[in-house]
Amino acid sequence: MENDMFTNIKKMYDHKLYDCVIPAAGLLLTLMHNDRNLATQEVEYQVQHYLAGAQFEERQFRAALRTLQELIQQRSQMVRKRNGLTAIESVYAEFGDVEMRRRLAECYKQLGNTQMAIRVLLQVPVKSRTPRINLMLARLQHYGDANSSGRNKAEALYAYKEVIRECPMALPLIQEMLEMGCEGSEVNSLVMNAATLPPDIDWLSIYVKALAQMFNCRHLDAARTFEQLTADSCLRCSEHLLLATGKCYYYHGQLFQAEQCLSAALRSNPYNLEVMGVLSVVMELGEYPMAERDQLYAKLDYELESVSEHPHLITAHQLFLRAHFMFVERKFERGLGLLRRCLQLEPRHPEALLLRARLYTDMERYTEAAGAYRDAQIHLPYRFEVFKGLFNCYLAQKRYAEAQAMCTLTLRRFQASARCYILFGRTLFSSGNPSVKKTARKFAQRALQIDANYMPAVALMADIYELEGNTGECLKLLEQHTTYHPHADFFVQMGNMQRMEKQPIKALEYYYKALGMNPKSLGALQGINSLKGSSLDIELIAGIKRSTEDKQPIVKPEFLGTGCIDSSSSLPNAGEAVSSCSNSPRSGRENEDVSELDTTSEQMWQDVDVEMLFSD
């Protein structure tokens, strides 16, 4: 009977009928324990292996943990007695000592005991560690557990390098190494043996360079390097490269270019949920029409409907998309619940970490929002949104010293981005202290040097000119910018200045241009109403309206819906505002005018030498 049971258990295991193996193997082991004469130690050892393997495959990790521990102890006794194990372990690779310890570590990991998992893996001799074991060890030491225990950056980096030496085309591992701060040149030297001929892997060197630029916060350079890979090469239209390029543009704040790349990636693979998630955020920040975003959510509904009866099949990307839809619909509590489930499945999901912080911010739970942003900062130190979010939270809590420190840190980290200069410059300009307000000029100038067409920088410089009474320079700047990048708020601002200069006809022209772009422009409507008491003839006004409609400037599609401010902030006193004119509404979200900083904070917001920031 025992031989027949053993034969049947072996056959079921070979056919991967693991749920059938468990009860049969358990019965046979009970028989063997009650009567030691029924089978040899080698047979009992093999049956235990069948049981452990079946428990592991069926995700019964606690039971598998106990069985594997017994197997390791029993194997050591058999080795000392010099019993033959070669025949058993040669039939099944998973019966070997190294694979047993890997499975044991996996059980500890699944049960949340990261330190024990690392300890088990370190017991495997270095020369015996397979790339799979090195990868598991690297990730455990890289990320640790929820309490950050078990992290060892140096050991993780060493294990990553061992994997890359064996498998140089492991692209996700290349990304993780660069994210940890490994030099791009060092990573590039590790992947040089990916092909026998160096020209065959030229693209891989460029890929490593682009990733290194992205994690060094040079997002625009990274996007252009990724584009270099796809331009006039056989890699064009690559879904993976289009996603990477779109992410870089998104991180840099160029939402139109990001939307183009991500939409192309989604056309390449309509079922890529990661692309859908990033694209939904880009379209929301860029304030694209809801009809376009509904197409994404319609695809999501189809995906969720197909797995509605199997909740265990729902992925983190699906949960994030649903949570983001709840955020757009301003159903914050439901969004938070979905995000918790998403982060349980994938604790390092970048967009979920940021969305959780944004949800807390919109709910005005600033302490929790700051904690969420700090959690995100651990995994996303290359994202501007993390630093700006922390800055906004500190301002909302009137923690001005921390806010200024965060601004300075942002300036040091994102030297190639115009957004960080406007973040600090707009805040200084909002101060009630005239001497502090004047220092905003250097930040606006530096931002315009980086990107002469960056709308918040143009808006801040225009406000500075207007504050100084330099109307001519302000009009010249705005006229030059709106020639190629028209925006309703800029036309309103120019109309207000012409009205103050007693030029009602020119003011009306600008107001009607603003209305042509945004029929609900409150500033333009208020400006026109303020001119009703002037001596202008009604027919003249009608003629101006018709002429401006006929000569309506062509709006480049990249500025449709992007707004003049970085709309990732909803705080009234921290946004990158377009204009501080009383009659000029804000672009993007309906924020109030920038309020002056509390007088108790003026001593905190002192002049900062931009050049000195980078002298270290």
C-alpha cells in the first residue's frame, strides 16, 4: 500500500496537482511516523519534499515553512551520515539545498519576516547563489519591510551587481541600481558583455544614460535621450521607451508632450494599465476635457468588470486608476480606501504614493499629507511634486522655517528645472515685506533663462514689472509671449494695464481676445463692465469685438488645458500664480489670490543668493 501511495503522490506532483498532493502526502507521512519499518529515510525525505513543494505552490506558507525547516535539518543529518542524496536532488531541481533555502526565505518574506528571510539567504555560500537568490536578497535589503528594518544599501547594491553580471539585460534591475544612486558609468561597465559585438548594445548604453539623467533630476535631458533611442531606429514605437519618455516629460512638467508619448504607448498596447495610470494623472493635471479622460475610465470599467467575480485578480494599477477617478470626482474617502488596497499590493507604487498625499491635502489634513509626502520622498527623491507638496503642507501649517528649508533643498536638487525657481520666487513675491518681495526678480530671471516660454515664469516677471510701475516692459514681455503662446489670463492682465493707462480701445481688444479663449473669463467680463461708463460708443465696442474674433490667435495645442500654473497644488498661498492683479483670475483651478505671508514669517523669508545655493 505504501509503495502504491508513494507512486501516486509522485505522479500527482509531476502533473502539478498540488492540492491533491497535500492530503495524500500527509497520510503517507503519518503511516511512516507510526511505523518506521515501512520505508527508508530517503523515501520519507522525498515524500516530505513533495509535501513542502505542494504547500509552497498552493501558497500555504506557514505549513511550508515548518516542512522546509524539518527538511533542512533532516538533510544535514543525512549528509553527515553520507546517505545518498544525489539521486533524489538530480530528479527535481527544487529539492536541492540552495532552492530549499530560497523557498524558505520566500515563506518568511510572504509572512512579513524580512530579517529572517535575509538571514536564510545569507546562509547560502556566495559562490552557490543563483541570480534569483541574489535578486531576492538585493530587493529585501534595498526595500526592507514596512518598518524599514533589514535595509542595507551597500549589500543590496553588491547583490544587484552580481545579478547584472550574469544577466546584463535585466532592465528593471538597471533602473533600481541607478535609483539607489549608483553611477551610470559603473552600471554601463557591467552591461558591456550583453553582446559579443559592442555596436549591438549601443542602444543599451544610451538607455542607461537616460535613466541616470532621470534619477539625477535632469528630466528634460532624460526625455531627449530616450527620444534619441527611438529616432530613426528599429526601436521606434517601442511601448517601453514611449512610456519612459512620457514619464520624463511628465516629471519635468511638460504635460502636452507627456500626453503625446503616453497616448502613443497606449495605442501600442491598449491593455498596459501602468500607461493608463500615468496618462490619467497627466490629463487631470493638464485639465484635459473630461470626455477624453472618460475613454480611459471606460477601459478601466471593462477591465474591472472582467475580474469583478475574482477580487484576488485585481491589480494595483487597476485600484490606482479607480482611486484616481474617485479623486477627480472628489470622493476622497473612497479614494483613500482604494489607495490603501493598492499600496498593500504594491507598496512602492509611485503615483499611488503621490495621490494619497494629494488626497490628504485636498481634505485639509495637512499633518497626514506631510507624512504621506515624506513616505513618498523615500522612494521618489527625483520627483518635484514631492518637494512642492511638502512645501505646501508646511505653509498651510504656518511652519515657515521648514517651508523655506524645503524650498532651498528643492533649488539644490532641481537645478535644471524652472519650476523650483518659480515656487520660491512666487512665495517671496507674496510676502508683505517690500524688501523680501523684491528678491523674487532673480528667481524669475533664472527660470526664464532655463525656459523662456515657461508660463509661470513669464507671469511672475510680468507681476514684478507691474509692481515696479514698468508698464512698458510688462506689456512688451506679455505681447512677445502671447504671440506664440496665447493665454486668456495674460490678455486680461494686458487689458487691465491698458485700462489703467487710459487706453480703453486697446483694453477692449485684449478683453475680447481673452473671452475668445475663455468665454467664462471673470477678469475679462469685469474689465469690460468697468469700461461701460466711459465715452466709448457701443457700435465701436461691437466693431472691436467682431475684429478680434476674426483675428483670433491660433492656440498651439500644447497649451490647451495646461494652464499657466502648476496646478498640482490647491493651496491658495503656495500656487505658482499667473497674476496678482485684482481683476485677473487664476488659471487652472479656482484658487484665491495669493495671500501675503504671515507677518511673523517675514524674518524667515530672507533674501537667498541663487548662485550661492550651488557653490557647495
